[in-house]
Amino acid sequence: MSGGSPIVLCEAPAGVAPPSGSWNRNDVILFGPVGGTLRQVPARSTGASATPATSLQQRDIAHRWPSFLPDGEHFLYLAQGGEADELRIGTLASGHVASLGPSDSHGVAAAGKLFFVRGGNLMTQPFDFDRRRLTGVPALVAAHVAVDPPWGRGMFSVAEAGTIAYSQTARVPSELTWFDRTGRILGTGGEVGVFFNVDLSPDERSVAVSRMTHQAGARANFDIWVFDLMQGGARRLTDDPAWEFDPAWSPDGKRIAFNSNRPDPLRSPFGLFMRAANGGGQDVALLTPDTTAQTPDWSPDGRSLIFGRSDVGRNSMDLWTMPVDPPGQPEVFLQTSHDERSGTFSPNGKWIAYYSSESGRNEVYVRPFPRAEGVIPVSRGGGWMPRWRRDGRELFFVALDGTLMAASFDATKGLTMNAPQPLFKLGVSGVEHQRQYVPTGDGQRFLMPRERADRVEITVLLNSPATISR
């Protein structure tokens, strides 16, 4: 590596799914998924257009984790979307595809064998590199090897010399943790798990979170859970096979809005739903999933929601509002050619804070409600994930380096009073999860999932029989 500035090779639209890629000896880069498929682009040309390297077959939804074979022409990849995920071999020149059979994870070809996870176990099978086909029978390498759901990335690595490293943990577990304004830990609430979006109940006695549960060899599930912060204990609010994220408590504490990709978590976009916070009754569909909706937030009177929405054919997210009590039709609040996300009502209902990519990077802004006329910049140098203090006199957000920021705001005049002040580093990850912290009403404490890397172990196998040719 000689250093220097990054070079833009081609456009690669961002998505929720983590990107993956591979670079061969002929300077061709495979990457994706883009529109579900893998793309190829020359590594030494700028401004080129990426061309398809794979095409979706019947029931395919995405191709991931490409890895070139030694000839630089053929490549392994994982195809997702059928009854079971499948390892395949593709080729750059002809587009010919060959199946290597079902797999829970991506595949690694090394030391004359193919390594993959099946049924929660790391398996190996002799692989003929010249004929590009499996021979012999699969053999067990290690039991209970994790796969990162839902993307199918196995938690293992194999060196060409045969050394194997693996983990039984797919996602770093986290613990719901209280921090003060300096970043000092004040305590924890609930059990250790894999948590994403969080929202406090209005009385601050409970927290709603999106939580991942996963059994080896099965698809992961993401549900809304409610944790009792006073007496302990947790209960599952949703129990649908689809995925649920972005819980938001109503101001009276009686309802929780969320999004879900029902009925098919592999193919359906995210619609908006609502459920009684005590778990009674049934889920109520607010916005049918023919469009993608995220991060709902309630108006202070509990009669409306604001949410991000991306319609079919649009590559950006816009802000919409929708009456809930009584029910009504959604209306555009702010729609541009850029992304507008994570809209949230000020406590007096007169302002909407959000973040937008209109400047070329994510920045936090405030606009008046209900008419989005005029814009008030809040962040300086980038920001996202805005959340209000209960009195509306302070707006929190996360800087692009992960620092929690606090900006003073005059909710009567719509003015930012001073430059935003840094509080502490959050350590948040992934823009696909928009609410990774929540402030208390007085703005003195913050609740968020704190990763517990001490709960993760990596096992290394040296001179494993699985990598020794027989």
C-alpha cells in the first residue's frame, strides 16, 4: 500500500445489508449486493460503470460474500432466498453458474477443501479446484460455529496454510447501560442480549428494544421486547416470524409503534404497525408494507406519527406524517432528492428534528411543523440520530465520529443558541439502526446498548486434521 487519497471507481448505492467484495489478480473487483446481485468493476479505472457478475434465479433475493478462486476467473458466493441458502460458483466471462449445495454461511476454499457452516457446525469437504466441484463427503471441523444473521456470514476464517479461527458468537452481545453526561457508567438494566433500537416509556420505568434471537441452523428473529427497569424482567411484545425494529412509545405510554417486514421477512418491505404496550390485543397495521417505513415518532398529543418512507422507484428516504387517532392517510412532510431520516417531534409539537444528506454528508436540521418552511442547521461537521430533551431546550445527536453531542435550542423562536457541545463517545455502529440511545426527560442520563466484547471468544485450530490432505 502506497497511501494517498481514496479513488472512486464507480457508484455503489448504499443499503442496509453489509457490503462484501473480492479483488482478483487481474485487478477486477467483485462487490455487492447491488439490487440483489454481485457487480464487477476494473480496479484501475475511475468513473467506470459496474456491470452485473451474477443474475437472480427463481426465489433468489440476494447474492453475497464473493471470493475469487485461484484462477481469478471463477468465484464462490452465497445465494439467499430459497428454502435454504446455497453456495454457488460463478464465472466472470460466461455467467455460468454451478451449485455446491445448501449452506448456512459463505464458503472458503483453502488447503484443497471447501469450508462452510451447515446446521450450526463448521464443515469441510474436499474440493477439486480444477474441475470446481466437491468430492468425498463432508466432515465436521467444529461444533456450534456462529453465522451472522440474516446475512449468512460465518464466523470463521481459514488460512491457505490450514490454520482455522472461529467463534460461537455471531453478534457481540450488549447490555442496556445507563450513562451520565460525562460518559460515566451509572448502572445497567435487563439481561445481556443483542439489542438495536431503544425507546424509554414516558414514565421512564420501562424500555422498549428491538432484540435479536437466534438458534444455530435457523434464521434469526428480531422482535420488540419490553424491559422493566424498576423491578427487572422482560417480556416479548411481538412474536411474528418477520422482523420488528424501531419501537416508539406513545406519549400516554399505552401504545408502541414499530416497523415490520411482514409477511415475508426475506422479501417484504417494512410497514408500520402498533401494539398495546401491555401486550394485549393484536398488532394493528398502520401502513401496509408496499413501501419501506422506519423510525416512527409520535406527536406530543399522540394523534400523529412522523416516519421515514422510501417508495418503490425512489433511491432516497423522505419524511411523512400520518394521523393515527383518528386514522388518516399519510402525507409528505419533506421530500427532496436527498435522504431525510429519523424525524422526531419537539416536545411542544412545533418543530421536527431530522438528519439529511443534502450537504453531501449527514447533518442534523430542524424545520417548523406542520409547514416545513425554512431550515435551521444544528450539527456542524456531520451528525445523525437526533433526540429531544423533554423541555425542548436541548437537542442531542451523534457526530460522525460517534460522539454524543448536545445543542441548545430555543423552542419558542426556533434558534440554536450555541455551538453543539460534545458529551462522550457512544461507540454506536451501523446507520441501519437509527435509535441506539435514548435520553431521560431531564437530559442528565442516557440509556443505550453497550457492547460486551468480553463475552466473545475466538478459537484457533493449528494443524487441524480437517485441513490435512489424506
